Amino acid sequence: MRGKFITFEGIDGAGKSTHIEWVAERLRTRGPVVTTREPGGTPLGEDLRRLLLHRKMDLETEALLMFAARREHIAEVIDPALARGDWVISDRFTDATFAYQGGGRGLALDRLEALETWVQGSLQPDLTLLFDVPLETAAARLANAREPDKFEAESRAFFERTRAEYLRRAAQAPQRFRVIDATRSIDQIRVTLEDILASI
Ligand code: TMP
């Protein structure tokens, strides 16, 4: 049987990364789990990640490189793992491109939809966990983090647009998305995650 594909999303500082390894551990009781991330997840993808996070570039170049890294990731990691029947957990996927390049930077969504179809065909996550927090919470969490990358250094208005686009997409595809109030404590969020995992 084909495996299931779960993605974690949210603006920088929403706290999603804290929960990925915990979810992976829970799922390991049910079968092999591959955890991966975007941009990245392959040697080429990790090279592209360094450029994407630290080099200034034209907006369309940025979107194209996100999808180039994604193509490699699907071909080398995601599709083979799903075909083996593994769980695949990715720290970000295409919703991030719609939210950051579309919402945040204002790139036309129909451009991104065309690339999505080209790169993914019919592949979509089975479940997307959207960690949602107000901007103040995200900013406070990021303030304690290491040196910000290109995206983390973006303006408040950029993250307002990014968050709004995530929430708009979640509202459009409620069967795929679960929006998680990530202002709560780690333990409270785990209770919610446990319920969600029991249903898939
Ligand atoms: P991370 O810090 O969660 O690993 O994500 C890397 C950064 O890349 C994050 O600021 C979001 C951004 N990003 C995009 O702008 N578009 C995308 O398609 C992806 C996958 C990430």
C-alpha cells in the first residue's frame, strides 16, 4: 500500500519544527518514517537551499528554484518512499511557496499553480498541519534564534501576507489541512496532534 505524505507548515517562528520529531516517533510505531524538509531534502536541494536562504535574487528566480529543488526532492525521496509504503513527513512543501512567494512577495498565484502541476502532477500531501500564531508570537520566538536568514529578516507586513495566504489555503482545502493554534504549550499541542494522528 502507498504510504502517506504529511507536511508541516507555518510562518517562521510558529514552532512547527519542535513537533516534527515527536510526530515521527509516534508514527514509527505504525511503520517506517522518512523525515525531510524543503527547500532541501536531497544533496542538490540542500545546495539550492543555501542559495535561496542567503542570496538576493529576482522573485521569479526564487520561485523557480524552489520548484526545481522540489522536483528533485519528489523524484529522489518522496515518490520512492511513498511507493515503498513509508510515511513521509516534510518540514514545508508547496503551500510554503504559495504563502511566501505568492502571499508574502506577491507573485501571481496562477504562475505558481502552473509550476505546481508541472512539478508534482497529481501529488498532494494527504495531511497538512498548519502551525498558526499571531505575528507578535512568531517575532518573539525568532528574536531568541540565531542570525536571521533572508526570509526571517523580512518585514512584519510580509509575514502578515504570508500568514493570511496560509489561512486562505487552509480554508479552501479543509479536508487536507488541520490548523493548529500554536500559541499553546507544547504539551497541549501534542494532545491535538495525537487526536489528528489517530484519525489518519
Ligand atoms: P525553514 O526555516 O522552515 O527550514 O524554511 C526555510 C525558509 O524558506 C522559510 O523562511 C520559508 C522559506 N520557503 C519559501 O519561501 N518558499 C518555499 O517554497 C519553501 C519550501 C520555503
